[in-house]
Amino acid sequence: MNTFWIIAGATLLIYLCRVSGFILPIAKQSRKWEQVLHLLPIIIFSVLFISPLVRQPDLILAKFLSLFVTAVIVWRTGQLGVAIFVGFVVFYVLSNV
Amino acid sequence: MSIKKQAQFWRGFRAVMPLWLASAPFAVVYVIAAQRAGLSALEIQVMSLSVYSAAGQIALVQLLGVNAPIVTIYMTMILMHLHFLMYGLSLRKGLSFSRWERFTLPFFLTDVAYGVTISHGQKASVIFLIGAEMSIFFIWNISTGLANLLGDKFVNPLWDHLDFIAPLTFFALLVTLVKSRFDTLIALVAIGLTAFFVTTGFGSMSILLVCGLAVPIGIAGSRFFGDSRL
């Protein structure tokens, strides 16, 4: 099959996955959904941040120290961009020590 | 667009900019894998414009490179992206989408755009989400184009470390959401489950499996711990 057709098929399938949550009918006032939707972002971000660290555990101490510094900056200042920048600098310095 | 909406758009656009640096190494990995699989420069760029998923594109070109059956390719794409269903449901909790927006915005939805929008809580809006989506779409396609054009010259020893920005960003977003001991406990449960599923080889299915287990645990736990917000 021509590569462009394969890409088109993959595009359509991925789009259907992306759009499904926007068009599925849900009962907005459902308490159960409120509970689920409160928990989902916490769970999803936990998965997204820990998965790469488990797959590539090299420099793990530097990474955890960097995460600690990032957490402190987010708690104290609420500045995400600053926290990420400083956290990455800490990791880069520690990984080159 | 009104000035207020323009401001919201650019806030969303800028909110994602810390992750721009992380897109370069992923783009290089994708382009190199795609070139090895025999894709042309045009096919490589078209994939970034249409499929628009770093992990999905890398998996797709690797499967193309080994002439995997079309069913295998498409099943892999579905399994890797099913979790976007939850993103849509989660975004609809706080944002109100028009019919047009419900069918167009999902095309540009990514983990990062979702994460940044959710973390901004009440300050986020549909326009903010659009700004975040356009920011990632812009930098991903620029990075693909540059990696396509420059090839090896686009590779830099610094790229070895830049991929840490993605987990660092998601961790920072997680910290903004954790507001109670119960939230911390749920995060720890999710982290433990993820570590288990990733190390036992479930790969990209882990996110679905963890959500499938951690959500009921959280709901059951909220009754036990009496978290009044739930």
C-alpha cells in the first residue's frame, strides 16, 4: 500500500481517538464523572512523568534532585516556566559533574 | 479576534514554550528513524503535519521499516492514542466547546496542550487551549523540517539531555494539581502502578491500564478517607 495512504489511515484513526472524548455524550451533572474527572489529570501526569524515568533510569539521582528543586519552586512561586528552567539547569549541571 | 481573546491565545502559546527545546531531540529521533525506514522528506513532513504525534510517528515509521502488516500498524496507533478519550472528557469538565470546536480542536490535541490547559484551571479557556495547541504544532513541524533539512548537522550533544524536559514539565504540572494528602496518595498509587506496567513491558498501554486501576482505587479511597472535594 502506498505510504501516503497508510499515513492517511493512521491520521484518521488517531483523530478518532482524539475527538472521541469531545463528542461522547456524558451526564454533566453526574457525581461519578466529577470524581473521575478530578482524579484523571493527577493520574495522567503521574504516568507521563514517571514512564520515561522508569524506561531510562540513567542519572536517576540527578533527575530526582532536579524534580525536587522543581517542586519547591512550583510550591513557593507558582511559576511553571521558571521551575522547569531551573530544574533542567540543576539536572544538566549534576549530570555533567 | 478581540484583544482579550488574543491575550488568551498568546498566554496559551507561551505556556508551552518551555517544552520547545524538548521537541528538537524527538524530531531528530523521528526523522532518523523515518529516513532509515525509507521515507522521503515529503512523507516525513506530511506525517508531522497530519499524524502529529511524536511517539505515534516514531512507532509508525519503525513498523513501516519492518513492513509490518497494516492491521498491526493501525492497532498500534489506536492503542497508543486511546488515552486521548480521557483528555477530551476532562477538558469538557471546565471548558465549553462549540460544535465546530469539538471537531476541529481535537486534531491538534497533545499530552502537553492538555496538561498545560488543565493546570491553569479557571484561568484557562478554549482560546488558551488553541494557543497551546498551535504552539506545539508550530514547533514540532519546524523541528521536523529542520531535522529533515540539516540531517546530522542538527544533532548536538546537548540533545542527549533535553528529552528530560518532557517528564520534568509533566512533573511540574502534577505538582500544581496536587492539593491534598489524598491527591498525593493517588499520585503515588499511579506512580507505583506505572513503574510496574512499564517494567513488565506494557509500554504505551500503561497509561490506559493505570487509569483503569487508579481511578476506581481513588473513588473507593475517597469514601474511606472522606475527601469532601470528591
